Amino acid sequence: MQDLLRPPGPVHEDQLKRRTAAELETTVGRVRDLHASGRRGGIALFAFVARSLQQVSTLVMTFLAARFLLPAEYGVYALGIVFVVLIQTLTYTGFYQFILNARQEEGVVLSTCFWLIFGLVTAASVVLAAAAYPIEWLFGARHLGNVIVLLALIQPLASIGAWSSAALLRRRAVMLNFTIMFLQNLIALLAGGFLIWFWHSLYALVALRYIRVISGAVLFAVLGRDRPGLRFSRALAIDATGFSGGLYLSRLLGFLSRYAGDILLGLFYSSGAVGLYRFGNRVATGATDIAMQPMSNFAATQFGAAARDDRELGAVLARFTGTIALLGGMVGAVVIVLAADAIAAFFQPSYRGALAVTAAMALRGMAGVGQSLVEPVFAALGRTSWVLLFNLIAGTLSVAAIAVTAPFGLGALAWGQVLAVLAMTGLAFFFMRRRGGVDIGAAGRRFLGAGALALAYGLALAVVRYQVLPLAGFSAAQTLFAGLLVAAVMGALFLALSARLRIFSLHAFSG
């Protein structure tokens, strides 16, 4: 008993000190982990907002165009954009992805790829400008030639911005890259909104493209540290061309599958039909792309890093599949439920003809999750020929669906595209498993879980919109804003639930 009451000796004091130090170290470690987790979450959120702001800007400009321009006028600009998008596919794929994945010395990779990207885009822009007025004659759309020429002239400068972005991502300067994107898109949003509000012309939309490209080039030049050198490695250029050839051809096929509808409507109907189709498509895909489009950069970066570090791609695939499918499904649900209110509140009544297209295309983002991940997966594996084969099949199916459904109207055309895209997602996962050797089990389970959660979210939102909000006697605009507020609150709850179920992951929003 006396031994028990005796004060602790030196040994006991040492043990107590060691235990206290261990507990303190554990506590400090936990605090550091929480701090790091919070920092990662903040970076992920900022990166997402920065990348999504481009889609927000584009969507807002579409809304303003639909308020002040007739469908035929907007259709002329939409046709011009279709042809310019073909050049943009040369900017953000192929050599761009080679920069992210190449293991050669950084200086020679960046210098050689700069001249490859700039030369390719410049040559394509010259060809497009030369074909502008024959295209105007073919479509019978006044001002289309001027729009195409003006848009083509700015594309070489846009290619420099794309190269700078790839260079930053290669050296994992993710925050700087997304800071520049945020500033560029904010400038475009504010300046573009001012232009269209006071200048009711399709040329205001063209001017907006110039503002976006020029501001991006200036920001990358001032804030980025990368400058193109004069080094050009012929051997590296051959490697880059071999890597990129399949990607470029596959993107061409992807372009046809996405925009063949606009082209056929312009040829066989009118620019007004193109305007309605593109408006409905833009409202739906523009809204879903706010959530979806940033993921393409994140996916390309993370798959490329995993491949360079010889890590398994299945876990990355599952992370992106669940996150993309859930975000696409939830945003699509919001568009389907609230699109009619938006048109009634803000746009010309003639745009109501686009509602069927809007409803169908709102589901395209979720339906195409597998198709959107084929390119980053096989680019990371260095097997881009499979991307070409996949897009050959996807493009053929999509164009065939367009040809079959176009005579039956805009709605049939849109729903045919959604079904074709959904079929391609199944084929995409098959390719990844059989030809890429990637484990797709977890990705498939997360896709199904995301679909169930998105459906539940859409049904709950529809109940509130059609059963609860009418009781308040709101106007169309008030109903829209109330619906968006409800959608945001419910969305936060569903995202929290999906994170607990390991379907949604914030780790997808980083470089």
C-alpha cells in the first residue's frame, strides 16, 4: 500500500512524458490532417468553380441571345460555332494530351508541342476561312461567312492559351492554371453580358469569343512562367504525332456525332431550326457541362499522373464514373423540371419549341459518362488507336441515329442521340475492361448508384415544383428562382449522402 501511495519515481515520470508527447504528436497530426483535408477541399472547390465558370458564361450568353435574338439569328451563330469547334478539337486534344503524358524531358516536350499545336491550328484556321463563303452559300444563311471568318482568325491565338494550360498542368501548377481560367471566364462573363445587353446582334456573340481568347492569352502570358522555345525535336514530333493521330481522328468522329444534327437541320430545314435545336441543346448541355466539363481536365490530369506513377487505373475510373454520373444526373433533373419556367420568365415564346430537345439532352451528360472517359483512360495507357476505333463506332452510330430520326422532328432527333450515347457508354466500359485491362467493377456499381440517386433527386424536385410551389401563387420568374433554391438545398443533401455512400468524391476535383 505504501508503494502505491509513493510519488512516481524517475521511470514513471519518463513514461508519463513519453505518453504525453505521443498524445500531443497524435493530436497535432490529426489537426494537420484536418487542415490538409480542408485545404484539398478548398482547392478542389476553387478548381471546379474556375472551370465551371466557362460553362456558366456560355449558358448566360445563350440566355441573353434567346432574349434579344430570333432563333434564325442565333442559328447563324450556332452554325458558325459548329465549324470552329472542329478546330478547337485540334487545340485541346492530341498534342495537348501528349504534353500531359509524355515522359521525355520537359523542355523539349513543351517547345516541340508548341510549334505542333500552333502550326496545326493555324493551318486549319486558314482552310476554314477560305471555305467560309462557300459554306454560307451552301446553307443559305446570310452573315454566316462573316461569322466563320471572324471566328477562324482568332483560333491561332487560342491555341497558345491551350498550350500554356497544358504546360501548367504538366508541372502540376493546378492552382495557377485554374486561377487564370477563373479570371478569364469572369472577364468573358461580365464583358460579354454587357455587350449582348446593349448590342442586340449576333456579332456581339462573335466579339465575346474575341474577349475570351485575348484575355486568356494575356493572363497566361503575364501569370504563367512558360515560354515557347525554338527547340524542335523531329524524333519527339514523330512520337507525338503517332500518339495524337488516333485522338485527332477520333475527335473528328466525335464532332460529327455531336454536331451532325445541326448540320443536317441547317441543310434541310433552316437556320431557325438550327437555332431552336442548338438553344435546347445548349440550355441542357450548358447546364450539365457546368458540372461535367471541368471533369475532362481533372480526368486527363489524374489518369496521366496515375499512368506515369504506374498506379492502377480502376480506382481513378470508379472515382470519376460515380462523380460525373451523379452530377450529370442531378443537373439534368433540374433542367428537365425547371426549363419551361425559365423560357416563360425570360425568353421569347418562339423558343418553347426547343423544350423537347432540352428534356432529352439534359440526360445526355449522365448517359455519356463512359464515353467521356474513354479518351483519358486510353491516352494514359498509350493506346490511342482504341480511342479511334471506339469513336469510329460511336460516330457511325450517332450519325445513323440522326439520319433516321431527323425527319421526325427536333424531339425525335434529340432522344435518338441520347439512346445512342447510352449505348456507347456500355461499349466504352467493355473496351476499358477487355482492351485496356482496367477493372470496371467498382465503376459500374457507382454508375448504377449514381443513377438511382439522381432519379430520386429528380422525383423529389418535381414533387416540390408541381405540388408545393403552385400553392404559393408565384409568377413564372418567382417559381423559377424558388425552384432553383429548393434544388440547391436538396442537391447539397443528396451530395452529402452520396459521399457517405462512396459514390461522389471530392478527390475527383483536383489535378
